[in-house]
Amino acid sequence: MSDAGKKRLTCDMLPLAMPRPCPICGAKVLLISVTEWGADDGEILGTEFECETEPDIDSDEWPGWHRGHYSMPYVDWLPWDTAAVAWLNRRYRYAGS
Ligand SMILES: [Zn+2]
């Protein structure tokens, strides 16, 4: 695959808003970090996404939020995640910091 036309994505550009809304609540989803990428070609392999409605993990709202958002992660999130990573890889190559 050619790198022509792909932009460099670096960690200081994160969080990055994704074009597809959250599959659960329709809010914006942010790319928080790239956890794994190709050393040679910058292909994005592992990512962390976060719905912008996610409350603080220590708060009382978090368990309920998590139950609502991640009761069926393979149904709700896996297709979303696959499409989001494909979208990223069409546009960007990850360059780390
Ligand atoms: Zn959401």
C-alpha cells in the first residue's frame, strides 16, 4: 500500500475526533491513543477510543455508563472499531511522538 497522500499522525495530535458517532449514544468518539503501530509503515494496529460521554472512572456514574456502553462489546464496538481503524489507516500513518 502506498503512503502517498497520507498525513503523519503524532501523539500530540490526540485526542482526535472520529467521524462516526458512538454506536450507543450518538455522541462524539475520540481516539485517545495509538497503542500499537507498524514500525516501518506507520500502520495503525492498536487503538484506544473513548466516547466523550464517559464519566470519570472513579465516579458513581461510571459503572452504569459502562454497563450501557459495553454490555455487548463484540456486537456494538467491534464493527465500529474495525471501521474506525480502517478510516484512520486510509488517511494517516502513525509516527509516534
Ligand atoms: Zn457513547
